[in-house]
Amino acid sequence: MRKKNLLIIFILVLSSFCFAEHLQMSIRYLGLKVVNVDMIDNDYTLTITAKATGLGSIASNMDNQYQSSYQGEYLPDKYSKVIYQKKYSENRIINYNRNNLKAERRSRISQDLDLQYPIMADSRDFFSALYYIRRHLDEPSTIYLDANSLIWKADYRVVKKERINTILGKQEAFVVEVAFQKISQTARERSDMLTNNLVNEDNVLTLWISDSKERLPLKAKYSMKPFAVYWILDAYE
């Protein structure tokens, strides 16, 4: 009986590793790697780190960590951010009460930064929204984001398919356009560079998602003056 129980535990542990997904991406500006991004989806938790390269640290010495604990369909219960950038830092945790449509933000830096604010029933942080979009490309849709403690609407649709060069060789990809609209009337607070750049009414975020069962984010593009910024998939396991 003991051997049988140990075998069951071993299989469960092995299964948890088998279903983990690890993406390594880089943010590139003018073709140069400026930030390395590590994204792990395991056991209903997304863990993302974004760290500036030696070259990128000249502009912003970024060393950011994000974690989203979610239920099915990538709907987060808790989201935490630890942000270290040039002249800016955050260390906060956000708990979502979907029954009351409220989020509770608690800062580990100062109680003055604590906040309760409204959300939509299906509000997601940016990263859980990205993972949701990957799995729901069949028809145009609208989802809601919690970014900078504000409600944002994100409309996304597949505009075409392209065959592109990737680290995995040539891949067929769905080209997805995501447009953002701020719903909350409150002014935006200062926040981390990824949130500010990616969730923005002035830009359309374009994603290249693989036409495969994995629906890998092969590439992303968003406009910044004077040149666009790209996210590129460097490794997948």
C-alpha cells in the first residue's frame, strides 16, 4: 500500500511539471535586446520577471516581478507586483473580490498607497489577459483589464494569418490586434513601464500567436515614439 501511495504522489508531482509552461522572451528596441522576460505558467500561477540587459539598464535599470494566482480561464484572485526601475518602485499585492466587484490594493512600501477600487466581474491583469487571449482566438471579443488600478476595455480580433520566422523555425501565426480604452474616469497613476506602455489608448498592441495547440506568443509589437518596440519569443519549454 505504501509503495502504491508513493507511486501516486510521484505521478502527481511529475504531472505538475509536465503541464508547466516556460516562455523566455526579449523586449527589443531598434533591434537590440533591452529587457529579458521570463514567463512561467504552473499550478494556476503565472510568474513573470522582467530584467534589463546591460545595454537596457542605461535607459532604465528594470528588475520587475509579477505574479498572478488565477482560477480557470485565467481569472486572477490575487496579483502582486515588485517593481524596481530608475526613479520608481512598487511593492504591492492586489486581492480581487468579484462578488462585491472591488479590488483591495495593499502596499508594502506605504499605507498611504493602499486603495480600494472598482473592477469588472471578469477583470484581469495584463499577463492573465494575454494568456486568456491565446486560448480564445475563435471570434472577436472584449475583455476587461485592471491596469494602474483602473478599468480598461480591450477589444481584440484576428486580422489575418502570416508565416513568420521564429526561434522554432517558420511558423504559421494568427495576427491579433488589441485596442485599449480606459473606462474609469480617474486619472492614471504612475506605474511600471510595461503597464504604461502595453495598456495605452494611443497604441494598438499586435500579437503573433502560433497556429498550433500551444498558441505560443511568437511576437508582439507596440508603437512608441519614435520607433516601435517588439517582444520576441527566444525559447519555449
